[in-house]
Amino acid sequence: MAQEEITGYQNVSYRPDEIKDWRIIGDWWDVCNCDIGCPCEFAATPTMGFCEGVHGWVIREGYFGDVALENLAAVTIIRYEGRPLDKNREMGFVIDERADARQRRALELIYSGNAGGRFAIWGDLTIRPLGIEFATINISYADDDWFFEIPGKAVARGVPYSGHMVPEGQRCLIINPPRPEAGPGYVTVGEGRELDVDVLGMKFAWPNQSAKQMPFDFVGPRDVTSDKKRPVG
């Protein structure tokens, strides 16, 4: 007997039997309006009292049930006022249009939070879902340059911070961040070079502000790391 559909996070409708075990692995970074050394990693209020920013996701490998997820990308668009652990987010996602139909559905369920794991925590904190779009994402990640573009809609670039007394050839790192947005792993503190957004009903521009980078290795529907360390994300 077919299960009834549920309307879940981001107003995505799904049947409970659609949810499979999943995992995605890759590199994550953000660019936002905070001063360099973004307070969010410490669950503190953003520099200006609000956060406007984007997250880039390079998915190197993964799966959703028997659907392979590799060499794909996603972008988070986000705004909130107040502390990052409060229920205050306006949030949505743009997903790589290169994904085929089954991959699109898998990524829609994962990123919306309806497939559990880390994104379900973000779903719980969202007060206004911005929805999910599929679009061209030109994305590139290197150790010293983090970039994506949604042509005509958004562009963001971050680089590792190297100012003041950071030793030449080394990075400013946060080890064991108390509120990691990705992970596991350390945070590379960065600086934003570009941030210009006009997508999913959000429009803002914040050049030359904060950026940061982490690897990610997320699983679901149950994320035992998040179970042990909530709240995160």
C-alpha cells in the first residue's frame, strides 16, 4: 500500500518510504557579511547582528540508497537575525542542474532536510523557506581559491586569510570549532573577495568580508555525530 505524502521542510512533499540511507563527502565554504573571523563558528551573534551569506558545496562522492552522487554541487542562500542557534533562518538551496532526475530528487530530499542528518537541524531552525531551484552552477575549489557562480544570479569567492602574524605559507585555522557548519575537520579562516546575490528572492552584496572553509562528510537519515553534539549547523 502506497504511503501518503508529507509536506516537509522547504515545502517539499515526499513519502516516508522515499527516504534512504545517504552520505555526501566533499568541500564546503561560505562567504558572508561578517568581519573576518566570523562569530558563527562560536555560536555568537553575527558582527552586524544579522547574517547574509552563501555556502558552496562541492560533492565529490556519495550516495542516496542506490543513487550515486558524485561531481555535483549545491549552493545555500541564507539570512537570519540574532544568534545562529535560534529559530530565525530564511534559507533555500540551488542544486546543480547537471544532476539527472534521480540525483535531483535525492539532493532535494537531502538538502531540504527531509532525509534527516545535519540538514534536518537547519530545517528546524528555518522560519521562511526560500525553496529549491535547479540551475547551472559554475564551481571550483582549490586550497587557495573557493569560487562559485550561478550565472546572472550569484557569485561568491573566498580565499584563505593570510594577514598580520599568520606565518608565511601557513593558514589561520580553528581546531575543534564549537559550532561547525560542516566537518568533521578544522576550519580554514578566510576572507571574502566577492559576494553578490540575487536569487530565491534574496538580494545582497558584501565584498571583502568574511569567508571560511571546511571539508564535509554528512550522513543520514540519522546523524549520530549531531545526536551527540546538538545543537550544531
